[in-house]
Amino acid sequence: MTGRNGRDTFYLALPVGSTHGWGICGRYIAREMARLATIRLITDPFQTVGNEMEDRFLQTLLPPASEFTGAAPLLQGITGKDLMPCRPDLRGQPQIGYTFFEENILPAGSIGNARSQFDVVVTGSSWCKDVLEAHGLENISTIIQGIDPQIFHPTPYDKDLFSDRFVVFSGGKFEFRKGQDLAIRAYKVLQDRHPDVMLVHSWYNPWSFSLDTMRSSPYIRFAPSSTDYFAAMNQVLNDNGIDISRVIALPPRPNALMAQFYRQTDVGLFPNRCEGGTNLVLMEYMACGKPVIASWSTGHKDILTGKNAIPIRTMGRLHIRNGESLVAVWDDPNLEETVEQLEWAYRNREKLKAIGRQAGEDLQRFTWAETARQFLELLRN
């Protein structure tokens, strides 16, 4: 299909938003691809992204309901482990799928679905690509998520709030996979050793089924009595010996507003057990020139190096079950090494700043503009 000025038209069936991973991904891919080609965004329902000008721009990309005929390139999100497109009623020529997953033991039929539905399946990490290849899928590519360098970038200024404190940041929705139980235990050791440490967390999770996975943790007590998220988190921290007076809990915010909080902290702590993508929160934190202590595992390995991060390299193995069925095997970061790395960061702040500078420099290569360029190249082939 030919768009304005004789250029081809490319269709995207992706969600948009500002507070969840898929929404941020869809929003930026659409924005950046629209700079390069004629784009139509198929997203139902349309969700605002918290910026009136950007909302209006994205709405200009929405096609009339009858416009898509199937004779045009289409990029579709794959949001389930069955590897089906998010809009199975649409079929493009070619049809490209984009997937992130954490359950690496795929259900029967998923590879057949991928073969029948897509010309190419794109994964959000090399780890996901390796999983699909091990299951026998061909025609796979990897395209890494990006950061917005206008928002997430290093600054020449050091933090100016709590300059006399060592502030640890922990982010990602609160669940067993994200490893906040390890973060709590490691921070507790640091808190008890040093009176000048603080914790800033951005753990908001509206899904009770996901929160409840933390009951699997061998490291913390998780038995909140309130259904209110903030009351529940305060109780969990209290129950595990964390001094609440040294904790700042952030409510859910558009990701564009998070840079101001990242810059007021000293180190990010990401002992995640599995990331099917590259962990967008980690990427945006590092892009601000901030150092991280993070698991050398799954999607993190596409971003971390020994120079731009403090890796947690010692891993156990976790078998994840859904009822009687084994659905995944995850890495389990070593708690003792996590504590050691956090203590090292506390005692080596000048070296920590150098690691952060390297992180900021490295992450400027991973932009949404580059992500969009790679997708457009695939769709044109």
C-alpha cells in the first residue's frame, strides 16, 4: 500500500501507554517510525499517554476502521506465551511479530502458531531468541528496546537532595520474578550496618495475582493484610525489619517523570530472576548516568558489561511451576553476592560514579530511533 508522497505505508498493531512496558514500547516505536515512513497505528482502545500534544500526534496515526486490507506490512505485538498475534483478525504482508516472555518452557503448539502466523518473529532479548531457537523456530531476529535520550541522559550535576545519604533505588512491579525480596534482604543488611542509607522504591503493581507470587520467596515474609498497595508494601517492609522512616515509596508515574527521581539516588539494585526484555527501568536508570547492581542473567546480558554495571554473577536455578506443570527455569541471584556488591558500592562511591558515567555513555546507543529503524528495515524486506 502506498502512502503520502508515494511512500509505502506500514501498519503497527501495538498498545500505547506511559506506565507499562508494552505501552511505552508501542508509543515510541510508532513515534520514531513516523519520522521515517508513513505509519498507521492500530490500537484498540486508544489509551492516552499523559501528554496532550503526543496524544494528538498519535491519534493522527490511527487509520479508518476499513483501511487495512492485508496487502501491507504489519508489525504485531505477541502478548501471550502461545505466540499468537495480539490482533489475530489482521494479517499483513509481511507479518512481523514482536515478543517478550519469561516462561521459557513453551506450551505445545506455540511454535506452530509462530510459524503459521508470522514471516519473522522478533524477540526483545537474545535470551528469548535462544529459547525460540532451542524449540526449533526459524526466522528469528532480536531488536532491543530503546531509551528516550531527551529525557534519560547524564547530567553534569550530582544529586542535590539527601546529599549526605547513600540512596538505593529499586524499581519494577513487585513480584517474585523481579527479585524485590532479594533487594529487601540485601538492603536490610546495609541499613543495619550504616545509619546514612535510604531506600527509594517504585514497585507499584495493581495485579494481585502477580503480587502473590512473592509468597514463593524464601527470603522475606510476605503476608500483607491490606488490599491497599501502599499499606501492604509498608507492612511487608516492616515485617522484614526495614526502617520505614528511611524509605520513600513512589506511586505509579509516566516513565518520562522518573528521570528526576533516578538522579537523586546513588545506585540501582536489580537482582531480577528473569527478564524477557532488557528491563526498560534498568535501561532508563543507566541512561541517566547512574550505576546499577544487577543480575548477569537473561535479558540484562544484552545491556550490562563489566564496565557499565556491577554484575551479580553467581546464580542458582529455580524451577517455576504452574500447578503440576513446569513452565520455566530461571536463574536465582545469589543473596550473599548481592549484599557484597551493595556494600562495595557503599564504600566505593568515586568508583561507582565512574561506572555510572560509562553506563550513561553506553546506553545512548540504545535509542527508540534505532529500534524503529531496525523494525522498518525488516518490514521493507
